Amino acid sequence: MDKNQVRETIARRAAIELKDGDVVNLGIGLPT
């Protein structure tokens, strides 16, 4: 699994788990 696939997997999981109106801080834990 390459870096882009990992990011897509994380994004899909977040989209499933988050509800409308949730606030998320993406400043920590996601390497760029």
C-alpha cells in the first residue's frame, strides 16, 4: 500500500465515522 492509498483509506474511514457538524483538528498525526 503506497502513501496515497494510505491517505485515501484514512479519508474514507473519517468520512464514514464523522457526522455532519463534527469538528476535527487535522494538525497532529498526519504526516505530510
